[in-house]
Amino acid sequence: MHRPLARIPLRSIAESFSHLHHGRRIVAERLDYSRTLTISTGRDVLWNGAESTTMNLQIQIVKALKLGKRGEASNLLLSLGQGNDVKGADDFLHILKYCATSPDPLFVMEAWTIMDEKEISLNSLCSALMVEALCNGGYLEEALKLINFLKQSHGIYPVLHVYNTFLKACTKMQSMVYANQCLELMERQKVGKNEVTYALLLKLAVWQQNLSVARELWKDYIKHYSLSIIPLQKFLLSFSKLGDLKSACKTLQYMVALVIRGKASVNKSIKGKLYSSRLDIPIPLNCELGLKKLNLEENEQSVPSRYCENLDGHVVSADQCTSFGLGFGETKSVPADGFNIDISTPVMELLRCSFTNLIYACAELRNGGLAEQLVLQMQKLGFQINSHVYDGLIRAIVPERGFSSGMEILKSMQQRNLKPYDRTLATLSIGCSKALELGLAETLLDQISVYSHPHAFNAFLAACDIRDQPENAVRMLAKMKHLQVTPNIWTYEQLFSLFGNVNAPYEEGNMLSQVDAAKRIKAIEMDMANYGIQHSFVSMNNLLKALGAEGMTRELIHYLHVAENLFCRNHIYLGTPIYNTVLHSLVESEESQMAIKMFKNMKSCGVPADAATYTIMIKCCKILRCYRSACALVSMMLRDGFYPLTITYTALIKTLLEDDIIDEALNLLDQASSEGNKLDTLVFNTILRKACEKELIDVVEFLVEWMHQEKIRPDSGTCSSVFTAYTNCGFYSTAMEALQVLSMRIICDEDGSCSEKTKFEDDYIFAEDEGAESRIIQHFKDSKEDLAVALLNLRWCAVLGFPISWLPDQSPWAKRLSTNYTARIGAT
């Protein structure tokens, strides 16, 4: 584990170069080297003088290297070394320059060998190029050894540029060990740091995700340097990547202040790279310079409040921001043209980039409020908000506030004739998919022209799975193929869940559906193999669930063995959930003996059983009609540290009811409630069905009122059991009254109110048009089965002439049940 950069650890260097000779610093040589790097390259005589032989050989060598003729280049290099025209290291300069930029570290070492044989002493420029070639080629250890060797043998003390080159290579290769060794060497040589050094150290801090180091670098930087916009931009980017939005916003304020005061000077190179025009003087490590130091309080006050007042508080209080469509809040007036001074294009480009980077950081941290404020600041400063900025804003807004806010921003973009990025549409589509708005999500995805990441499509497939709409998924798969989107394992996880079975959950599998399911599974697995994707836990689990739902027991066991071999071969623990899936499928198929055998194998192989495992096996006891075995499993469950949950009690009650022991089932239900388990509709319906079958009206009414007292909403199963119980006993009027009360309790809130009463009456219950039933059935397609059944029941009651009351608790039947329940509870 590496210690922080700020402490500059690792005091040891390579053993072969451990004996250092501390010579006197040759200042003149360092200045000459710096001037050579900046102004010229090598001796003028090489270019214009009589010594053209060495230059011609160097040009030929470089040409051979460019053509990949390394053997020819080595022979020419040997000829150069054997000639009498070689006078010094500069006669290899052209070769070293090419090797540094290509890079070609191996040929550099060949050249150094020739120079060593000719006893040619290296100078600062040639040694720097050799180090650069080694660094750019990834030979960090050799580069560091070369730096130490030059200092020992040649008395050459590399200047700061060489160390920065080495640190840059460490950053590129993410090597913290060599970076710390370099920093230690810089400290011993008292080399100091410049703005380039700070930038490189910041990159290392970001790679290590070390915010404290970045803050220490900031403190050290402002101690020695006056503010400059380009270094500030680099600090802002680092703070943003490290998740420190507060420091990033403060840095952005300083940048805006420099621009307003006209102290931001930025130029653009021929290659389009931005650079500062001020002189970057290295800061020695152990001496104080007479530079003007930064006073943070003065700088904060120097930033006009009209540009910065909204940046501080929203990092921690984003919910105070208003929505994008309604404005950003009240702020002081700002000139319509933004800045009142003439500012160069590179400065504005840099400032725009900084705002945008911070907005995208807000998106990563889901701080939509701050992102909105930053967009407002950009508008006040005169920036035109483009599609790139809107993309960052939507990415920040949608995860926090939902897709509707993002759609408002999209409308604003369309009003300004701005075309959204494909990734913007993908972000909005993901938000719609999570909200199960499949139509809107599909519309957004259809607008995408070029997009390679499958994330948005996977979210849509997951929503199709939840809504049970595989036909929409088929269209989206065609869209993925058209866009040449490469699927990943999450795609296949959804495909197995969507298409692995044919009939479930509405019908049981048959021979034809099983053949179809097998073909689908084989097609999906072949597609996985084409992309070189192996099964994950989720994909295998979904596959096993699909096979179990279709009742394909033999294939289920086969794929379990496939999973065992696949994961064990990769030294991955298969896990209890996979076995639970298979056990559950076997029990649902009433393959009790196979389930028992698998459970015993799990125990013998050391696979730990969990609460779900024991609950499944208790359900298996229902098939065997053996309540005694179920109790033994509960005992094992308690010994393993798992307490029975509501679903466990439901399984126990079902086992008891196989032998028509209703009283004991009621006792178990009471025990589950007394132990703090939250009872649900399923456990009540389990006993209600048996009570209905036995025509035990008192038990039915007691359970219905118990549900009401526990504020458990009935469902269509509850209505069916209660209605059937009364009709079987000939109490038809009571059956209709109970049906109406229970249907009202499904629709209404817990307090008996219904916000959509008028709509339900006019569109469904009392509607006289022929399409009323069709509109009700539409709720089935929206996965609102209980609501649809309740509306159909109430419409049936209305058609038969029964009055509809929206006060179900005022019904005589409901009052009677409440009175009887209170008396029964009081008697116990």
C-alpha cells in the first residue's frame, strides 16, 4: 500500500546505483540545457557546417527506423560510431530526438552503447532525450537508473523538465512506486516544482482517489504561485473527479474573478492546445521566494457576488433550487452581454470547458440543483448553452427528479433548435424505462442514430420484463441490431427472463411450449457464444427459473450441473440462491423426492441453507402432507439462526390445511402476528379458501375483519373466497353486499376516501356505452388486476340494481363483522 504523495516516501533506490556521489550543482549547464530545449536543438554546425557526414548518417538511420528496417539502422549506427567525424554527443542528437518522440527506447540503448565505446560524454540535452525515450516507451525502471547513473558517472544533474517527463510517464502507466521514488530523488536534489509538476501530481492523486493529497497540493500551490487560469482549471477538474464539488466551485469562482479582472491570459498553440503566456519559474523546495502570496479571504471578496452568490450553498442544499422550467430563483441583475471587458476566445473556451466539467461532475454525484445553478451562471456570463451543456444538465437532473424534468429540458432544447446528443436521448430513455413508461422510452430510443452502449436498451428490456411485454422487447432487439449495439451480460440476463419461457405465469407448460422454450434458450446461448460472453449468476438463475416455469425438470437439472461445472472451474462459489431456484421449481412441479435428494446433497456438500431454503422445503412437506417434517425443518431453521417469516408461516399453514386443521392454522396465524411478522393478503387468503371450502362462515367473517383491523387490503382472491362462501350457503344478498364492501376496500384508501370516485363512476361503474368493460379490462394489461376485478364487481352490482355506497365501513354487514370481531377478541 502506497503512502500519500505529500509525504514523499520510499527512501531507497535501485541497489546497483545506491552509492551516490553528491557533486556540486552546475547551474550554468542547467541554464544552457533549458535554453537548448526552448530555442534550439543541437549544434548549428550540424545543420550548416562542413560536418555533413554525421548528419547524413543520422538522417539515413532515422529513415531506416521509420521504414522498420532495424537491422539496416543498427549497421548504419555502427558505421557512425566507427567513423572519425564523431566529435561529441551532439553527433547523435538527431537520432535521439527521433527515438524520444517515436518512441524507440531499445535503439536509444544501442546508441548509448556506441557512445560509451567511443568514450563520448553525454550532455544535458542528449541525456534528457534518452530519459524521455525510455519513459515514453514504458521503461520506467531503466529511466530512473539512467538518471542516477548520469549523476554519478557524468556529473549531470537533470533539471526539472526531466523529472516532469518521468512523472508524466508514471501517470500514464499509473505507477505509484516509481512516482514516489522520483519525488524522493527530487527532494534530495532540491529540484523544486513548477506548474507542470503540480498538474502531474494532481493526476496521480486523482488516479489514487486521494482527495487529501489534492487539497495539500492546492495549499502548496497557492503558497508559491499567484492565481493563473490554466492551473486553476486543472485543480477544478481534479476536485470534480474526486467528488469535492465545494472545492471545485470555489476554484471556479477564482477563475471567473480572474477573467472579470482581466488577469486571465491564455494563448492557443498551432496544434490547438491552450497554454498560459506567463513564465513558469520552478519553486525550490527548501527556500522562500519573494513572490506575492495568495490571501484567500481577499480573493473571495474580490469575486463579485452577482457571479458567485449561488455557487456555494447548493452543494449541500440542492433541494432549494427551483425546477428548470420555472426559473432558477431570484438573483441580482447582470448585464445582458455578460462580461463588460474584451476577453479572448481561448479564455472563454477554457471557462466554458470548466463550467461544463463541473456540470458533468454534478451528474456523476446526482446534484441536479447545483447543475441548474451553474447553467444559470453561464447564461448570466453571456455563454450560449449548447447541446453538450444540456447533456450534462439532463444527466444530473433525471436520476434525481425523474424523466419528466428531463423532458422539460428537452423541450427547451427543441425550442432553441438544438439537437440532443444520442447519449442525452439514452439518459432520458433510461429514466422513462425505470418509470415503466415504455412508449415514451421506445420513442426516445427510436430517435438515436449512432449509439454503441447497451445500457439504455438493457433498461428498456428490464421494463418490458416487469410489464410482461415481450413484444416490445422484440422490436428493441431489432433496433439494437440495426445500430450494431454490442450486447453485454446484462442484456442476456434480461433475455433469459423475457424469452426463456413461453406460457408462464398464465398457463402451465406443455410439450409444444417446452420445445419452443428450448429453441429460444439455445438461440440466446449461441448469441452469447458469438460475443464470447459467459453466464453470470443472474443469467444462469434466470435461465433456471425459465426452465422451472415451463416444467422442464430434466433440462433444469442438466443446467444446474452446467452451472456447477462452469463456476467451479473458475473457482467461483455457486451460492445458495441458485440451488434455491432449482428447489423451488422442483417443489412447484411436485417433484418432492428430487427436491429432498437435492436438499440432502446441499447439506452434505457444505452449501449453507438460508431462510428461503427452509421455507421451500416446508412447502415440499405440504406435497407429502407431513406437518411433522415441516416442524422438524423449522427446528433446523432456528438452530441455523433463521427465524420464521410470514412466508414461512404461510407454508406451515398450507401444510396444516391439507389435513383440514383450521383451528391450529388460526393459532399459527396469531403466533406469526405476535412475533412481529407483518401479515399479508396471501396468508389470509390461504385460510379463507379452506374455510370457504368447508362453508365455515364464522371463520370467513372473522378473517375478513381481522384483515380490516390490520389494514391489509383485500384482493381479487379475497373477494372470490368470501363471495363463494356466502353463495354456497345460500346467502345471496349478503354475498353481494360483502362483494361490494371488499371491492370498495380494494379501490379506496385506508381512510375510506377515493380521489377518483367521479372517474370510476362515470367511466366504468355507471357507464352505459358498450366500451365500459373494455376500458376496465385495459387495467389488466397495465398489471392492475385487482383494480380491474373490483371495478367489474361494482359494475355487476350496479347492473343488478344494488345501490353503490362509497362508505364501505357504514355497511350493515361491515358493522356486524366489526362487532362480532370485538366480542370474540374480548372473550379470549
